Amino acid sequence: MRKNEFEFCSNVERPDPRLGELGRRDFLFRFGKGLGSMALTSLLHTDGWLQANGIQGDPLAPKVPHFPAKAKSCIFLFMSGAPGQMDTFDPKPKLAELHGKPIVRKYGSLEKRIYVASPFKFARHGKCGMEISEIFPHLATCADDIAVVRAMHTSSEAHTTATFFMNTGAAIPGSPSMGAWAAYGLGTENGNLPAFVVLPDIRGGVFGGAINWASGYLPAYYQGTLFNSVGDPIVDLQPPAGVTPERQQKNISLLNELNEPYLDAQPRNPHLLARMKNYELAFRMQTAVPDSLDMSKEPESIRELYGLNNKMTEPMGKRCLMARRLVERGVRFVQIYCQGWDSHENIAGEHKKRGLETDKPIAGLLKDLKQRGLLDETLVAWGGEFGRTADNTMDFFRTGPGRDHNKDAMVVWLAGAGIKGGTVVGETDELGIKCVENVYHTHDLHATMLHLMGLDHLRLTYYHSGRFKRLTNIAGGLIKEVLV
């Protein structure tokens, strides 16, 4: 300020000669701005804004969605082997008239086939009057909370490639799974747990194995983490006897210190950073995982709700309860597998068993989420890799009729955040062989699930092999009828 300005502005402090041209108030003002900037940077980093704008940080930090999300988390119930649509949620009375009558269809060679009626009765349930098979008496009480898509189809009718397609949007291995895409797009709300957790069936393998929850060409920190529902959730999670947390922390710090020069030299290589972050996450999980999955803390009413007191329902009940405990702790995507739906023969016996195993636990999951207020922010999806035929070859009648594979008609249902419960979308023909009205593809299902989590499937991309790739490839649209 000039001298005459001070004479007319007595309320302005003159510069302190000991501070040069910087006055005391000016110094405090600038210092405050600096602290504010540091605080803002810390908050932006924690909330994922810096990562979302390309500044390197925690790759699994919460990220800002493309638009306000309905669902914070997703639980995907994968019925491996493919349930018959006409035996679960798409009744076909015409098949009862044709049951046992022969047809001739060419599958590489001429073979004798007969029509197969559903061995299960259907009834209407809920205020919506949804028709549901008798193998799901408990789930039927949730009819007003679920939206069934009957006219769904996919692109493969071989188990392994169709399982890849349902999980990754591609029949060929190597693409990121849906859970990996969700973690890539949104991060996680709990840095002490994985963003994407897989809960396998105790009976063993999934068609195609771990490729179904891999990160593909996305960085490795987005891949699914397999949790066992029997025994230790993660093998070798706990350190050997005598290894203290302090010692582990020092080991990780030393490892990071040795790795950082290599990371600085190759900032575009995501693999080393992924390994470093995974070591850190594994350390934090030693405390978080056992606490998250400790079902002894659940009251008896919850154990009964999920069927934990029955040998038939206990395995699926444990996985469903684990899923609820994980999503309420901020895990972004949980996938539950149930094997045994591949009923080429004796569909009456095999589908009935699967219903007994899964019906009460899945209904318990929906009811538990709802009573806790979590269903409004959790998307639940149910389905297999494809549908089944209305007929079968006589060769599969040793223990009773069953059904073959069918990619042209299948059924899925959705519940929870942003879903219009009590809705039935689309129709198949009178035999349930092909979709005929309001037809949707697996890509549309993926687009809809991402949309409910606040992600635009057209904008959720990753540059790989010369082009920007996405879960829905070059297709996909929303199943608008199921959306609120």
C-alpha cells in the first residue's frame, strides 16, 4: 500500500518491518489457506476424487460414480448349471398337454426326443400375483420385492463359455468379471476388506474356474477374492506363531521401500502397484475378515431365518449370511455360487433338491436386508448361465426326464435398490423355447446392473489392445421395465 492509503484506512494494519512486506494478519491468512488446502487434499484423497482424476493413490479408494447410484453393493446369486425357466418362474401349461409326445429335431444327427412337462406346480403369490414354482415356497413370500425377467437370452449354450459370458460379457477367457468392473468403477467403502468377494459352493468347482472372477486386463487389485464358507475363510491368512503385527508392518514397509524405485521408473505398469497394495490389504484383512464373518455374534432368530439349523439349508445359508455381513461392511460386490442345476435327467428330483437347499436362505437374505434397511441400497440378482429346453432325448430318461441346454430363453430376477418389485418382464413362446416379447440379452442385464450402481456401461471403459473396452462390448441397453 502507498503511504496516503494508510492515512485514509486506519483499520488496515501496517506491514511489520520484522516480517518484511508480509504483515501479521496477512501471514496468518496465508498460513490458514495452506492448512485448508492440505486438509482439502486429504479429504479428496480419502473420498477418491484424486484417484478419479488420474492422480495416483489408493486404486480401491471410493470413487465418484457417473451419476447418483441406487445401489452401493451387489449380491449376485449364480445358479450354476442353469435352472429350467419353465420349472421356476415361467410356467408353460402347454407342455402338460404335450408331455411324452415325440418330436424329431436335428442336433448333428436325427435323434428321438419327447416333450417334458414341468413336474412342479405353480401358484400366484403376493399382491402382484406373480407365478412361482412350488420349489420356492419361502421365496414366494418375497414376490412383491422381486422383478422377474422371463424373456432373457444369451450367446452360448456350453456351460463353460456361457458361464464366462454371464460373468464377463465374453465367451472367451481373459475379460474382467462384472465384480472387477464394479470395483474398478467404484472402489470400495472398506479399505480393510476386498472390494469383490466370491463365495463358492462347498461341492467344488465352477465351470471355467477362477477366470470367472478374475480382473482380466484390468489391474490385479480388482480381481475377486475367494472366501471359503467351510474352515478358514482364507487359507494362510494368519501369520505364523511369533510373528507380531509390528514385525509384519516393518516387513511390508521395507518391501514397499525396495519396490518404489521400480514403480517410479515404470509409473504406467499397474502390476507392481497391485502386488504392493495386495500385500497391504492382506495384512489389514487379518483382523477384518474373521470379525466380518464371525456368525457366532448373530442371534438365534437370524440363524433360523437363514436356515443354519438345518443340514440341507446350512451351506447356502452360511454363504447368504456371509454376503449380508460383507455388504453391510462396505464390500462392493459379492458373488455366491450354487452348483447342481444341470439336470439333463431327473429334473423332478434334482431341481427339488436345489430348491430345498436355496429357497429359505435366499428368502432369508432378502428379508434380513429389508429389515435392516439394506435392501434399499443393495442390488440382489439371481440367475444361471442359460436356460433349458422344453424337450429331451430318450437317452436321458434312466432316472426320469430332464432338459438340455437352451441359450434362446432363460430367466433371471432382480431385487433391492432401484428395482420395481412385483414386476414380470417379457414373454417366451408357449413352450418356453424362445423369447417373443420384450426380449433382453445378457449385455442388457449387465448394463442395468451397472446403471443401478451409478455406472454408465458406455462410459465405464478401459484401454486395452488398441481400443477402449467395456463389460457390454458394443451392445447393451437398460431393462427399463424393472427400474423404479
